[in-house]
Amino acid sequence: MAMSSLLFSRERLAGYDPSLLRGATVLLVGAGALGNNVALALSLAGVGELLVVDPDVFEVSNATRSPFFVAGAAKAAAVASAFVRTSLLPTASASFAGSVIESLGDAPFLQADVVISAVDQQTIRAYISEQASMTGTPLVEGGFDGHRLSVSVFSNSVPSESPCWRCGFDEVEDSGARGLCTLYAKSVEAQGAVPATQTVAQIAGGLVAEAAIAALHGVLPLDGRRLFLNVRSGRSTVVTLPPNPDCPGRHELAEPAVQLETGADEPVADLLDELRACGYQGEVLLPEPVVLTMPCRECGAPVTVNTRRSFLRQAPKCAPDCNSSTHAPPIVVSTLPIDAPAPDVHARTLGLGPSSRFQLSDGQWLAVAHKDDFVHI
């Protein structure tokens, strides 16, 4: 018997269905320490296709916890390549997007059989939860802090009734700049601590991967619950997460989907023009608030920035010799009316993609069909 056949027969004895795993597509958002260990476990388990999304690059503090670490490499590309390389499946495939998940719209969530959230920023977690809930895609969410970890599962089988990650949070704080591992590592080192050990990253990765594999088999023992584990003491707790009827997140997706031609790297004005030409009215919902203008840090005069809030590093300066006495408040928007003038930027700058969601005048949401933004391995 061939080695691969022998191995996969053992997987059957362990309760896995190799043919089901071979045909499965898993969306992995976050390719840091947790995402690395999750991808390795999924590859060795025989999952057929992995979609990896992460805008960051590896830096030295990632080396001790990331089995697919390549100094200076884009995380998503490195993890996708390593997933295929370590798989025993000759047909294993992976795709990656080195961009923020918000710019990809509904497409990757509609493609996936299960979604894995391996990110640490609260606003991104909320976004992933909302997308998975509205598309009815099972979500496995994990994280760790030092030697403590957590794993939670949301089946999203009945989105209007199932609990989601957002159900436990009335407000989600924006935790600042994203995709800056170097700055995060320095801040942790200054506190005399470490983000996590390799052992907790490996254990968390295994638990998250096992929960995702179980979800692919239709088995979700942690559905609507969160497991907390201290890997040093061995103490664990499971908490039930009830649905919140006043959940601030959106749980249902409007049908049917439509296809738009305007891409993420084209002007926002073109996107709005196409929506108007199709007869749509309402607003474009932005993945996160966008700062259109901010006061100059020297003189207070309004400066056009057109930047997503979490991407701002410091207040702008209007000119080298600014001397205005005007003090204008910042202008921040969360939606763009379809029939209003658009900022002079590309759609991707505002987090919009060819498969973003739009709120119509009747209060419904318009889902837009898939248009591929991934690089295939």
C-alpha cells in the first residue's frame, strides 16, 4: 500500500473523511503565529484548498512561533506556499491575498466551507464575524496571550438566531494601527513580556485546526461556546455565548448577488457611477470609518487625507509654511451615498472591493458576486 493511502486510512480510523477534506476550502484570515500553526495542521490533515489573507510581512519577532517563517517575506504568500509544500496531497492548492480582508468583500467567505479568524485586532475580528454570519459560513476563532489561549466556534447555521462573535460586544474598540508586527513586538518587549511561546501557538493552532476540521464534518461541539485554556496549569473553562437579540452586527445577507465590473483599483467615482447606472439607490457601507479631512497638526487648517481610520499614523501637516488660524474638526464617514460626489481615491483605499456590500434605500443589503482578488499557488 502506498504511503499516502496508508496515512489516509489511518485518518479514517481517527474519524476524518479524507475525501471530504480533499474537497474542502478553508479561509484563513491572519498568517501570523496562530495562522502558521493552523495552516501546518490543516496541510498535514489533508485539507485540499487554503485561502490565506494577511497584509503583513514577517519580521524577526515572528521567527520563534511561526513554522513557515521567512525573514522579510509576505506572510500570506509564504504560508500559502508552505501549505502546498507540506501537504501529502498532490492536488493540494492554495491562494493568497496580501491585502486587508475588508477589501475583498463577500467573495472569500462565499467560497469557503469554513472560516478561521487568526487575528488579534478587535475591529477585524468583528468584521470577519459579521461576514461569516451573513454568508452562513461556520467560523472558528482563536487567540492567545502569554500561556493562555481561547478557541470559539460559531456554526452560523441560522444567522438570525445563532450567536456570533459580535453578540458579546456592544462596542468594538479600534485598537489602532494594523499589520505592524515590529511596533507591536517593541511595545511588548518594553513591558518585559512576550506575546506567546511557541508551545501555546502550536497548541492553539492544533485546537483551532481540529475545530475547523470537525466543522467540515458537520460536527461542532463548541458551537456557540468559547474554550479558555492555560497551557501551563492545564486549567480550562468553557463558556456559553448566547445570541444577543440586540447584537450590533449584521446577521443576514440579502439575495440575490449581482456582478459589478468596477475593480478595487479603480476610482470610487466609477464604482458609484456603475451602481447608479444599474438603478441602485442607498449607501455604500465602508468596512471601517474613513477620515476625509483632518486639521493640520500645526495650524488647524483642514487637510484632505481620505484614509481609513486605523491606517492613520499621525495628524497631517498642510504645508511647510502653514500659518492658517482656521481650526476645522475632522470629517469622518462610515458610508458613501451612491448619489453623492465621491472622494478622489481608488476603491481599495477606502476598503472597497469588487465584492463589497451595499445598503439599498429599502434597508436591504446587496451582495455582489465573486471577482477573484487572490494569487493562486
